[in-house]
Amino acid sequence: MKRLLIILFLVVDFLTAREITPNEVYGQATIIEEEIHSLLKYYGIKHDHFIIDNNKKISTALKPRNVWQKTYEIMIKINILRQEKDLPIIEPVNMPPVANLNPDLVYEQTQRILTELKIFKTRMGIDQLDYKTRKFEHKNPLDVFNKLNDVSLLIDDLNKNKVTPSYVFGENMRVYDDISLILDTLNINDSTIPAKKNSASTPNDTAHTALKILEKIKQLQVLSGIAFVDFNDFNKKKQTPSDVFSLTQMIIAELQTIKAYLKIPNITSAAAHYNTKTPSEVDQLMSWNLRKLELINSLIRR
């Protein structure tokens, strides 16, 4: 009997997944940062983001879903790099909507990023460097997010800021599709139409609309009893196309909680490829997405 119990304990221990700590994930994010830094040096590209300016750090309490979405953003930017070097695009891994994302999935994403960077270096004939994993203490998901955000900025330097309006438009179409699914699930007749294009729109205007969208999603989360995030830290005086791109990723992350609450199993599709989209078209689509959410909010609150 005693022997049987020992065997059972061993089997249970074997089948139980090991919990990965934020310290470990932060260590992997640091290796990713070093890999990108080495590519910047290899290509002789000047860069300013190797160390985050404390004033640029996000300090709000983010959720694992936001950190995971930042890794997805990085994978898209690696695709931009691949495309610039005439390599085929490999769609990033995505997952079904969940109410509470397992933080260990962020670690998995760091391994995919490191693998993609290794493949890229091999294809480009760039020597692989062996970075040893450093041990960290007292790190939390917010530290991981800020480190990954720094990585994202470094890749912008590597890509020479080629987050074009077409890329941002593609990500906003993913938002459009998710909101349309939510409307259909709630049996809401979508009476919204896009506003007229504003040819003078800037990334600041579009970012402002994105923050309004996040506020509308927050209102839905409060009504549904879903833990929300305060995105005020993402508001700043001068927004770049890359900032709008990142805000769009946060919108996608937050919409997954609403989809999970409504039991919508659909995985948000990868972005379609667009070539000639303009900032005004991005702004128009972002505003249309806001109108759709305003419609949902107005009807639910009646």
C-alpha cells in the first residue's frame, strides 16, 4: 500500500505543470533584449531605447493578458523585419479568448520569440551568440511588460520605424471583427457607419480614440464583473504610429475578456495584409470601432 501511494505521488508530481515565476520570464525577456541589441550592432543602426527612461515606464497594474499581447506585438514586428529581408512571414501563435490568462503562457511566447530570432540569424548568416540566463529577484508582471516594451522599441529601431499605417489598419480590422462578433452575439443590430475621413488626423488623434475605446471596454468589464485595467499611463503628449499599434494590441487583449464572458470561442484572426492605408483611414476605422462600442454600451445600460 505504501509503495502504491509513493507511485501515485510521483505520477501526480510528474503530471503537474511547474509554475514559472516572473523572475524567470524577466530573465528570458532580457535575453531577447540582448539578441535585438546584437542585431542593431550588426547592422550598424543607432538606437536610443536599450535602457528604458523611467519616465516612459508603465506603472499601472497590468494583467498577464496585456503582457502576452506585448509578446504578440513583438512577433508581428519580427515579421516586419523578415519581410524587409525578403523572408516569408510566419503568422504569430494566437489563442482562444480566456477570462484570466495563465501567466506561464507569457514564458512560452518568449521562447517562440527567441526561436524566431535564432532562425532569422541563421538565415542571414549572422553568428549566434550564447547569452547566459541571469537570475533576478522580486520581479513582477509589470516589470516583464516594461522590459518587453523596451524590446518592442528596440525592434522599431531595427526596422527603422516601419510600423506603417497599413500595419496599424490591419490590427484595427481585428478589433473591428471582434466587436462585430460581440454585436452579433448580443443580437444588436449594428446601425453604425464610419465617419468621414479626417485628412488632418494625427497619431495623437487616433491614440486618443483608442484610449476612449479602452474606457468603453472597461465599462463593459465593470458591468460583467471582469477585472479591468487602468490605461491612463498610456496617455502621453506625443503619440507615434508604434504607440497606436501598441494601444490597438491592448484593445485586442481587453476584448478577449468580453468574448470569454459571452462564451465566444472564436480566436481573433491574424491581420490581413494591406499596402496603401493612410493615417486618416486608420483614424476613421478606430473611430468606427468606438461607435460600435458606444452602441453596445448604450443598449446594455438601458
